[in-house]
Amino acid sequence: MSTSTAEIDSDDLLSESEYRDRLRELPPSAKLVAKVLEGDAPLSQGQLAEESLLPDRTVRYALNRLEDADLVGSRYSFKDARKQVYYLNT
């Protein structure tokens, strides 16, 4: 997980087709978490669990899979530095 507080670098962003190709190979839970992040990002893991109605453990698994595919990035929350928030790399 990236822990940088820097702004999202436009060079790290994926094209729409590349994003969809990578997402296609992931499990349904990862697709649902990505869909939630499309609408409301950045979100913490707890917020993602609440919005997606998935268990915390499943959200963690989905975020790990999305991160392995370089589809999700994270940074510390500006509101609470103890928490990570997640966003899509698109």
C-alpha cells in the first residue's frame, strides 16, 4: 500500500480499457469495492464495508487484490492520520 500523502500522479493513472481489463480478472468482491470507489472516493476500509455491505475481512481481501493489480492506491486520511483511505488509479 502506498502511504504517501502526495497528490495522485497522473502518470500512475490507467486508461479506461486497461483498468477494465485488469478488473475483469478479479473476484466479484473486488469488483464491488471498485464500483463503490468509483462513486465515492477516497474511502476508508470501514466506509467501504459499510457502503458495500461486505464483511471487513472481505473488503480487506478485495483491497489487497485491487492493490496487487495496481487498480487502487491509498494514503493517510487528512481527517484522521491513523486511517488509510483508498482511491482508484483511473
